[in-house]
Amino acid sequence: MENRFRKAESWKMFNRIARRYDAANRLLSAGQDVIWRRKCAREVPGDRPLTVLDLATGTADVLKTLLRRRRNIRVAVGLDPAKEMLAIARRKLAGNGSLLNGDAQCIALRDHSVDIVCMAFGIRNVANVEKALREMLRVLVAGGKLLILEFSLPQNSAIRKIYLCYFRHVLPVIGGLIAGDHGAYSYLNRTVEEFPAGEAFCARLQLAGFTRIKAHSLTFGIATLYSAETRP
Ligand SMILES: C[S@@+](CC[C@H](N)C(=O)[O-])C[C@H]1O[C@@H](n2cnc3c(N)ncnc32)[C@H](O)[C@@H]1O
């Protein structure tokens, strides 16, 4: 219950760390986050005009990557409840794409109006995951694509042990120093460790009504890219 409450309020924490968020990401992931977002962009079809919605867009790194790598994106929309994150996103996008201040559990877009929904490192922060998945399904067109990037834990036990040591003890300290908020980075490791990743998340996608579900493990399994489609 406590975490559900914290998740419902997590956008306030992102407002506090917004200015240092990108720098902390680059450093703490040793630049891997850039590679993961590129991998996400490669999963976006390049053969037809697309409307893309990026949920939990934050400072818009996903949208920027997509717009740079996919010239067929006609409409790009980013959504996030944290206004300070969106203020940075607005500067970075420099007029490309539009931004909505909102919640993934209640998306202010019409039914079947979006070809691609992305969400990078956001689903873990949502209090009611099933509600958000229902909303994604609602706004996607028939045969539309969902791409979710999220942290996970390495399967290999030796790598997992080393990673957990870094994740629990080193990352909150360095993240706290860079972003000025130790709590934000201990929240990160707690929510990642309790998130039902891999097959468990694929099962939730299936239960929500998605099809053609795949999970691609990235960088020893410290992140996973999930792709799924709506029925044609
Ligand atoms: C770790 S950041 C990810 C930002 C960006 N997608 C990226 O790849 O860097 C998580 C974002 O989720 C947003 N968030 C928190 N709760 C949310 C919700 N219920 N719906 C949509 N976004 C939410 C936060 O405000 C924050 O900007």
C-alpha cells in the first residue's frame, strides 16, 4: 500500500530532480540508456506515416530519439504528470511534437487514434498498471504497436549479485549527489526489485488483451524491451 501511494505521487519527485535527471541517467547507466532508447526506435516501423504517443515522456529523450531516427513520424505526442520534466522536454524538442500534462492511467486522447505507444522507465511508476494497459489498448489503432522499456534484474546469479550491490548501495549515493535527492534513487532500486519483469510482465500484457508479445533482454538483463501489438 505504501508503495502504491508513493507511486501515485512519484511525479512530484521527478519534478524535484528534473534539472539533473538527464545527467544522472547518462552517468548511472554508463550511457546504456541512450543505446536502449535507440533499440526501442528500431522497433518502430519505418514504412508508413505514424502517430506516436510517448507515455511518461519525462524530458523527452524517447521522442527525440524517435524523431531523429524515424522520418515517417507525422505526429509525436509526449505525456507526463511532472510539469518540470515537461518544461525541459519542451526546450529539447524545440517545437517538434506536442506535450500533454497527464497520467498514463487516464489518457486524454480519442480511441484508436495512435499507431505506436511507447513508455520508457515509466510503467514501474504507475500505481495501477492494469488501468494504464487498458488505456494503451484503447488509444491504439487495430494492429498498433506497444513498446515498453523497463529496468529488470540480470538472470545470471553472479552478475545479479554484483548488480544488486551496485544498485542498492552505490547508485542511491551517486544519484543522490548528482540529482540532490537520495530518496529518488532508493525509490528507483526498490521499485525495480519489486517489479514483475520478464515473463510475468508478458503475462500481464497478454491478460490485458495484447498479442505478439516479445521481451528482449538488454545489457545482461538490466533492462528489458517489451513489444506487443493490438489485434488487427
Ligand atoms: C524514470 S522517468 C522516465 C522518463 C523518460 N521516459 C525517459 O526515458 O527518460 C519516469 C517518468 O514517469 C512519470 N510518471 C510518474 N507517474 C506517471 C503516471 N501515472 N503516468 C505517466 N507518467 C508517470 C514521471 O513524472 C517521470 O517523468
